[in-house]
Amino acid sequence: MTGQLLWDSDQPVQLAMLEVLVSRELVMVRALELCRLLNKLLLALNAYHLLA
């Protein structure tokens, strides 16, 4: 019974930690997408300069 009570009182903390991890993961994904976009832009610029 006490284990269940401990789990219940602990749950908001665990959920908050999970939310932090998920939001951090989302930030990493966004940063990765941004890097890919920047990479494409740089490749396009490079190709443009080679052709010009």
C-alpha cells in the first residue's frame, strides 16, 4: 500500500521530467531540421558559384 502511495506522490515529478526530456528532444529535432535546411542552402549557393 505504501509503495502505491509513494508512486502516486512521485508521479508529477516523473511526468515533469518526461516533459522536459520530450521538449528537449523536440528542440534537437528542430535544430537538426534547421541544419539540414542550411546545408541545402549552402550546397545550392556553392553550385550557383561554380556555375557562375
